[in-house]
Amino acid sequence: MTRPRLIVVSMSLPVTAKRTGEESWSFAMNSGGLVSALLGLKGFETKWIGWPGVDVYDVVGKKALSTALAEKGCIPVFLEEVCDQYFNGYCNNILWPIFHYMGAPPEYRDDGTITYQSQYDAYKKANRIFFDVVKEHYQEGDVVWCHDYHVMLLPQYLKEYNSKMNVGWFLHTPFPSSEMYKTLPSRSELLRSILTADLVGFHTYDFARHFVNACMCILGIDATSEGVVDQGKVTQVAVFPIGIEPERFISTSELPEVVQYMKKFKNDFAGRKLILGVDRMDFVKGLPQKYQAFEKFLEENEDWRGKVMLLQIAVPTRNGIGEYRKMKDQCHKLVGRINGRFGSISSVPITHLDCSVPFDQLCALYAIADALLVTSLRDGMNLVSSEFVACQKEEKGVLILSEFAGAGQSLGAGALLVNPWNIKEVSNAIGEALNMSPEEKERKHKINFQYVKTHSTQQWADDFMNKLNEITSNGELQNGN
Ligand code: ADQ
């Protein structure tokens, strides 16, 4: 079957550009779930449209950057003056917290120089700029796959321009209950735009149900078993749980240099069990809760002091937003307190790193960890859980997983599921993981490994594209009749 060309649209490209001269650019790979997932796609001719991570004001620079990115199959969207209010403002300061049940921050109220309305205006402008770029590169027959909350108005702009365009929209975060979603002043416009897409996808059944409920409560429209009906048009709403590229993690963890790292790290951590955490430094990942739970565990389990460590890789993110900086300070304070209370001359219980680590070292850490601790307060899926499962070969480490991560629904059977708000419960789960029998670890790992192997990112994309194809070709038949 020949596949249509795929235009992926997301806020960020898989690379961030850095200017090295008037007409020269260098690139660094981005980390983050969306990029990890989409980089695994095979079998599609793909163009990726998104922001290159930098503002460029001069024509020469823009042209050189576009040429350099074209070699990577990427097309830049230049956002310049709208970027701050759009990205740091409306997307990350308003939509992100609301979609993760945190509510909107004070800036949300129209009481400052940067108002809710000015941020929403920037959001509309930015979505128009994305639209202009898609329009310029679109060829008849292409499928346009819009990703995430940054481009919720894009489906409508695309369909108004060309109603025959095949448009899908997928949300990588949770979609909150309508009680939370309806606090958003622009709630109706955003929903109406999403409903113009041919297919709307979510990670879990609950997120899809919340979306359908929001459409019913806020727009007063009907739902069917397939989705939502607005003015006679059915928009299909479906569940596509994202996965990882398991072979990439399995084969990397077998590379000689990774095996070397494994030996080195085991030596570095000798005599101590390793609990690993890998999260973007984001308040939705529940790092303070994680630290408090580990502190509780050390408080209540004197025998384990000096025999267990928590290594937390806290990948920097969204440093331009005050709340993120505050959370980082809070984490540093907690780590200082806990290390002060339970450390010794030769070791401290928590190693907290404000940085990313290279991919081969990340795989080595996944492979040797005795447990992975995920305490997300809300998370669309959480790919780190699957990556840990894929890399574990000999240790069969235990996955301690928040029930508020989408992954809780797919990997729950082979994990210790916890409520991250319940510090005592997480502390008990740490104890259970450390004391678990090898047979039970093996049993749990087998369940999750099987799931991760068979639910890849490729499968996720294929399922979405096949469904979209089914819907749009049915549409053509109906129109033909
Ligand atoms: P994220 O919030 O970024 O993703 P997650 O799903 O855990 O969360 O993905 C993080 C990704 O970053 C992983 O693939 C991981 O390998 C990568 N990463 C972390 N540290 C790294 C490092 N040091 N070097 C390189 N890569 C690193 C968002 C949503 C999630 C959802 C995903 C995908 O918030 O809920 O699961 O999108 O839909």
C-alpha cells in the first residue's frame, strides 16, 4: 500500500538550532516524550514543521536555517515576537497547568501587563503562522498530523482553507475532566477547532471520555459510540496509547560501550541499591513528593540507610517560567535537607542532577537500576517507564509507577502502582520493591516487557494513520455517492 506523505506539526522540531555564523547553524537533539516518539516513525515520507528553538530576525539567517533544516526533513516556523507570550505564556503557563489539574497561575487573571487575553491573542497568531507554513508546503493527498495543545486552533484554520485536507490531532498530555477544562475562557473555540479534525486521538480511554464530556457540557452537542456529532458532522475520537521504539533500547543496552558504563556505574554504586528517577524538571512530575517519600523511607527504615540511593536525573526544561525555577529551588532544598539528615562521610542518599545525560549512559542506568520511581502527579503517558522496562535484562528491577500517569493503565499489572500524593504509600512501595523476591520481580517484569515489545511507537503511528485513512476514504465514498 502506498502511504500518503505525512506532515507532522508540533511546537518544537526534534532539534534546537544555534547560530554559529551569519549563515551557519549547528543543531542539538531535543529530549522529551513527543520527540522521542515521533523520531521512531518509519515507513512514512515525513516533513516535520515546528519551531527551531530560536528567534531569527534577519532574512539571511532564516534562509540559511531553512536550508540546513531541509536536509533533516524539517521546516522551521519563525515565531519571533509572539513566541514568549504564546509558548511561555498561553501554552506553558495556562494550558499545561490546566491540562494537568494544577489550575491556572495568577497571571491568568487579567490583572497585569501580560494578560490572559494578550496571551491568547499570541496563541491565535502563532497558530496562524503554523497554518501559513503548512499551507506553503502542503501537497494534495498529504496527511497533516497536528500534535499537542500548542496547535489546537490549527485544524480549523486548515479545514477552512481546504475542507478536503486530511487532518488528525493527537494530545500527548492528559485531557482533564470537564470541571477543570471549563475554567478556560477560550474553552469553546478550542473545542470547536479540534472537532474540525477528521480524527482526534488520546493516550487513554479516560482522556478521550473527558474530551467527549467537555464537548457535551460546554458545546451542548451529542456523542456517539465513535465520537462527537456537531451540526451533522461526526468527529471520531479514539484511543492510541503511545509506546517506545523497544529495539532501540534493547540493542543499545547490549552495546559494548554501554556494558562498560554498566560495569562502571555498578562499581561506583557498590554496596547500595539504586533507585532511579528520570524526569523533565516539571512540577507535574512530582519531584518534591518523590523526595519526601524517600525521606520517609529512610526515616522509618534505619537498616537501609547507606544501603540505598536515589539517583534523580532532572532534565532542565522551561527555565523561562518562574514556577519552574521555584520548583527547582524547592527540590535543591529538600535534597540538601535529606542528604544532611541521612548522609555519611562516604555517601549521600540522593544524587540530584540538573542536566540531561547522554543516551548510552541513560540506557546503562536503566539497565542496572533496582527500581525506577515515577511519581508524576499527572502525565499523559510517561515513556520513561517503558524505556526502563525495555533496558532491564538481568536485574529485573521493579517499576514503581504513579497511578496518575497514563502508563499506569498499560503497565500497572507489572508495576507497583502508587498515589504520589500519599507519601507513606510511596515510601512503603520503595520498601516492597527493595525486598521483593527474585521470582516476583521476574514475573512482573515479564508482563511489562511483553507489553512494551508489542506496543511500539511504530504501532501507535500506524494505528492512528490507518484509522485516519479509513475515515477519510469513507468520507470520499460518501461524498461520491
Ligand atoms: P514528557 O513529559 O517529556 O512527554 P516522557 O513521556 O517521560 O515525558 O518522555 C521523556 C522523554 O525524554 C523520554 O523518551 C526520555 O528518554 C527522554 N529523555 C529523558 N532524559 C533524557 C536524557 N537525559 N537524554 C535524552 N533523552 C532523555 C510528553 C508527555 C508525556 C507523554 C509524552 C509522549 O508529558 O506524558 O508520555 O509526551 O506522548
